[in-house]
Amino acid sequence: MMMLTSCVLASSFSVFAQDAAKQDSSQKEETKQNETKQDSMGKDEMKQDSMGNDSMKHDQMTEDKKQKRAHKARSRARRTQWAKTR
């Protein structure tokens, strides 16, 4: 009877240990997957940031072009007026 109890107890411990090891490995796998997701999300955010920077550069370039055109138009108008007064 004592032998049977100790065998059942030993098998229960081994099953418990195996279950704990499985849970530990699954938690490690989940953690690794979450870290991978966070890394890829971080890369996506960086891509979006760089895309945002590109659009800001484009907006700035467009604004610069508008200012140059306005400056040229004012200069032309001044020259035309100056030529008329001569």
C-alpha cells in the first residue's frame, strides 16, 4: 500500500513538473512574440515618422517655391514700373 502511494505521488510530481515546464515555455514564447510585435510596431512608427517628415519636407519645399514665385513677381512689377518712369 505504501509503495502504491509513493508511486502515485511520484507520478503526480512528475506530471506537475512537466506541466509547469510547459507553462513556462509557453509564457516565454508569448513574451517573445509580444516583444517581436512591439519591435515591429516601433519600426512602423518610425516609418510613419519618416513619412511624416517627407511630407513636411514637401510642404516646406512647396512653401519655398511659392515664396520665390511671389518674390519674382514683385521684382518684375518693380522693374516694369521703373522702366515706365524712365
